[in-house]
Amino acid sequence: MSGGPVVFASPADLVADGVIGTALGPSSWLSIDQERIQAFADATGDQQWIHTDPARAEGGPFGATIAHGYLTLSLLPTLTDELLRVDGSSAAINYGADKLRFVQPVVVGSRVRAVGSITSADAGSSGVKLSYRVTVEIDGSERPALVVDTITLFVPAG
């Protein structure tokens, strides 16, 4: 279970000495069921059978349906919400991502969670761009589902 997010009092605190390397997480486990996979398939139009046809997927390469890689990636806001909180922000804006790797598929019925660490923080006129490496782990697996360097812009309140 998660110990709660690392909390910063303001975006300015993200650029303080000692922040780089701060460990984040883990988040709580999140179950990946067929309903979630199908909802993502319906929303994106990606109806490939390895995601949406449990009977056919049973005889496929993974023995069951798998989550879309981009579904796993799209869960980052939910998962990282438990990793980090920056008070005194009027907004936290997805700024981008670097070095995304889908390491292993997430088989239906699996549970995933996120862990991370802060890699950089840069103050600018709009706020602080925080980069952190996020690893989405699969319960019971030594290999993660994905690893990504994600960037969030924290805009100060006021």
C-alpha cells in the first residue's frame, strides 16, 4: 500500500537542493480488468483482438487479452497522483514525456502500480517543469510494464 505522496509546499520548493533523486511511491495497486481494456478500445478505436477478444486471445501469444500499451500509459495521472503533490499550484499540466519504453504487456487480471524518482526541476516564467522517471510495475513480475520520463509543469497559484 502507498505511504502517501511526497508533498511540496509550492512549485518553488521543487528546485531546492536535495530534491533531485527523491524517491516517489509506490502507489496503490490498480487492477486491469477486461471492462477497462474494452472501454479504452472503444474510446480509441483500437479493437485489435489481442485486447478485445478473450476467447481468441486465450490461444494467442499471451494466453489472455492484454492491456493496450497506451492504456497503461494513460493511467499515469491516476497512479502518479499518489506519488507527488505540489501545494500552492494553480495547475499541474502534462508537458511531455521522454524515453518511453513498453517493457512487457499487462495481461488482463494483473495489478499495476507506479514508483518513481525526481530527475530534474527547472524554474521558468510559467512555473516549474518537473521531470520524473516513472516505472509502472506489474504485481508478481520482475519486469515492469513501462518506464517513462514524464514532465509536468507546476504553475504557481496567484
